[in-house]
Amino acid sequence: MQYGLNEEQEMIASTVRSFVEKEIYPHEALVERTGEVPAEIAAEIKRKTIDLGFYACNFPQTVGCAGLNHLEFALVERELGRGSMALNHFFGRPQNILMACEGDQVDRYLMPAVRGERMDALAMTEPGAGSDVRSMSCAARRDGSDWVVNGTKHFISGADHADFVIVFIATGEDITPKGPKKRITAFLVDRGTKGFQIRDGYRSVSHRGYKNMILEFDDCRLPDSQVLGAVDGGFEVMNTWLYATRITVATMSVGRARRVFDYALDYAATREQFGQKIGKFQGVSFQIADMITEIDAADLLTLAAADRLDKGLSANREIASAKLYASEMLARVTDTAIQLHGGMGLMDDYPLERFWRDARVERIWDGTSEIQRHIISRDLLRALGA
Amino acid sequence: MKVLVPVKRVIDYNVKVRVKADGSGVDLANVKMSMNPFDEIAVEQAIRLKEAGQADEVIAVSIGVKQAQETLRTALAMGADRAILVVAADDVHQDIEPLAVAKILKAVVEAEQPGLVLCGKQAIDNDMNATGQMLSALLGWSQATFISDLSVEGEEATVTREVDGGLQTIKVKMPAIVSVDLRLNEPRYASLPNIMKAKKKPLEEKTAADYGVDVTPRLEIVKTVEPAARAAGIKVGSVDELVSKLKDAGAV
């Protein structure tokens, strides 16, 4: 289904797809078994991505990158979504938020990140601050012209490979009629900074090898030059740049669902029971029909949301709908695919149990389904004064 | 030196082929199509010749339906300089026979004057393995088929051919028709900058009539059938058991 795409966009999608099939799939079983990406495999994926000009292709031509628009980048990530997140992390796509770098931050962080010389990670979540970001307790206090940071972040994906982390930290509190409200600032924190530690997080059922890390700040001293954007301007940089991570979840869910669907379709067309292919049973065939209908719907919803961004239209609600629907669709599709395979679907001889486990996190990270529903309904109701 | 690379749009090698209900051929409606994998190897080799400074220009040519334009764009995204599309059919199920393709290619060669024609040894759809040889005969050029290695020195090319039972190395005089086999190289992915550039590269559109070639089929397809299903195998526990089973079956 390539509705409305031009030849160039289709070629971008098919190139990334064959890259994932040839360069990512063969290593997946190893990563799943060991929970690690061997350094030489990571380096090879990165080198090939750089050679092909796909590294940091979400960044503009002004910083020497391909400058794909949102729709094109969604296609890239959709096809990447077919493969292991642990491995395709090295098909580098640094955080857009680095475009907020100013002055010498450009040469210290932005340029090395888009060239693949330094890798980044993004840290917001804390044990006590999930959906409620503003309730974070990781805080920085002024000491002379520096900031002194104390606190903990967790669930920090990619921090194991990061050379620096973009960290959101509370830098004060305003008293408002609704009660105290924290002021947030984004900081660039280098690995190895005194008082800053990156350590292993929890063992997750989803995306083995794509580790969630814990960051610890213990009287970590940061000068003003490490502030990304303005002091107390954390929510501004967040709102300007971080909308895109939800499209990533949506479009990757679509890509993975298509891969899962191919297994289901093939099985329905070849497995025989009661003297016929199981796909001949209406109970199975209707499930196949429902799966592909939902996948196509999620695909269109996601590409349409990305296209709205390219056209400069408001897209907050549409992105939330895409993230909500695509992640929930993936849960249903992976579950049904296992049901069609029967007992074998649960065995790790097939990758289906992995896709099923991996699917679980998509409804949680980058804004839970409940938060997305909140965003969607608020967008509609607030306009009517409710 | 110009290198001409004929490329064919064929059913993708990952697609499970289905015979049409009336047995007139393979169903190609709504099926994923790609560049013939052997032709991809030929494009790759032509680009490598250019990168090595042995070729000045790589021209991809495709003969078939209008949608073969996508196949040519792929060749351009890999690194070919320009493309020629010869529209010779308007139905995806109409396959142009090797002799007609060779006649059109002969006319293209006469117009473009390449020093080398690099083609796939055969297309994976009907496995004819004839176009390159026919083109060589029509032009009176030397030919080397099924090659796994190629080096060009001046007016001569040294090629290694994959023949039954081994490898054969021969020299051919240029200009030549060289058909490539699987092990010659591993084709590259199109790079993102090249994908972006492909749209701006020239793609000239012609028809079979422009070259005065009659593409009416000379062959009649009597029937197309699925290959017979293979009987299930058995597992044997030892070499002795294998030998005795083979003896029982009268195979040894």
C-alpha cells in the first residue's frame, strides 16, 4: 500500500526495507539471545548507514544531512520498525532536539551527532515521574555560575551507547494559583562528567538488547554552557522538537505489524488441518482480513499525520491518534498472529513471541495510550470550552 | 567508453509465483515487481567500471511496459548516468521475446555506440538465457557469457566464465556483449543522495516502433503449469541405512 507516494519516496522505503532485511534480520536471534549488540556489528551497521547517506537523514541539509521531510522520514522509520530496535539504533537518527544547539554547542554536540561520531540519548522519565513529567524530582540548584544536579532518571533508551545525554532537570518552582509548578531546563551532559553515572536498568520483556538505563546525578556540576535552549525553557524545547517521537512509535508499529502479518498470511495459506488449508476456514480468513485492514488504516493515519507536519498544519491530535491506534493495532495483530500459529506461535523457534513481547511497550512509552486519548479529547473539547 | 546495461522488470524473487487460472501464464496483476537480479549485478559492474575510470558513462535501457520506468529509476539511483525506456507492451502480461528485445537493443547500440554491453545472463521470469547471445549474433560482436570476473584492458576484456565443472578464462575483443552470473559482485544499495538525484537524471522514452521492430510474438505458449509438488523426504539415522534405502529404491 503506497497511496500517494512518489517514485522517490517509494524507493527510499524499499531501500531501507532491503537494508533491514539484509543487514538487521540476520543478527536478530543473537541479540535476542544475549541481550547485547556486539560492538563490531553495531559499528558495521553504523558505517553502512553513513556510507549510504541515511545517517541522521531526519536532519536538514544545512547541517550536511539529507533533510528528509516528516513523511519521508516516517517511511524510513516504518521500514526500520520491521527490524530489531537494538540493532537499528545504529541506523542513527539523533534527536531532532539537537537543532536547538547554539554557539559552540553546534560543534560539540550537533555536528558530531549527525556525523555519527558521538551518539545521544534523551532523559526525562524518573521512577516517580512518568506521564506526569513536571513532577520530576531530579533538580539542579545554582552554585555560583554553575548548576549542581542531584537525582535519578530511568528507562533511558540508548544511554548505554550514548556519548552524551540530553537531560530534563527541574531548575526551580513557580507558585501558581493551582499550586507549585516546576520550571524545567534541558541540559547536555557528557558521559564521564564528574558526579554523573550511567548504569544498567531493568530487564524488560520488550526489545531485548535495546537497553533501558538508569542515570544518576550526585552533586554533578554543570556550567551554563551545557544548557540546551533557555534556562527554564525545557518545556519550550520539548514542545518544539519532541512531537516526532510519537510518530516514530506509530510508524515503527506499522512496519513491525506488516512483518508479523506476512508470517500469519503465509501460515494460513500453508498450514493444513481437517484436510484443508486453515485459511479456508472463515474463522481464520476473517482474522486475516481484519489484520490487514487495521494495518493499512494505521499506516494511512500515520503518514497523514506526518504529512500534516510537512504542510505546516496542526498535527498534535492526529499524531496522538496515529500513536494510539498503531500501537494498539500492533498488540492485536501480534496476538492474532500467535493465535493462528497455535502452540508453535509461543515457541522461540518462531520470532512471533518476540514480536508479541516487543509490541507491549509501544502502548506505554512516548506517552501511554491513556495520555494519547487525553491529548485527543482535550484538543476537541477544550475548543468548545469543556 | 560507454557501457550499455539492459535491465528487465520482472516479478520480485521473493514473490510466490501463481499460475493464472486459464494456464496462459503467471499472474502478474498487483504483484511486486523488481529489477531482474542478474541485471542488478550488471548495473553494479558497470558502475564499478566507471568508478575505476574505465567507463565514462553508464546507460541503462529497459524494454517492456511503461512501468519499467521504475526499474530504470532504480538503476539510476544505483549510479547509472541516464536511461532509455523502450515501451513495447501495454499489458504487464505481454512478455517481449528475446529476439525482439535483441533487435531493439541492436538499434540502441547503433545509436549509442557503447564499447561494452553488460547484461544479466537471463531473466528470472522465463529463464530464456538468449537475449545477450542473440544481440551478439545480430551485431557480429564477440560475446562472453556467465561471467564471474571481468577486467578490461584497452581493446580487450579478460573474463572468467562459470562453465559446467569449473571456471574458464577467455579473452574477448571489444566491443563485446558480456552476460553476468551470480558471483560477479554483490550489488550495492542505492544511497540516499543518489535516490534524490535519480529523478533529475535523464530518462528518454521511445517505442518499439521508433526502432522499426515488430514485437509480435513468434512463440506460442501452449500451457503454463505449477511445478509438481515434491514428495516428502525421510530421515535416515546412518550412512548404512541411507545406502540400503538407496539400494532398495534401485538408485545405486
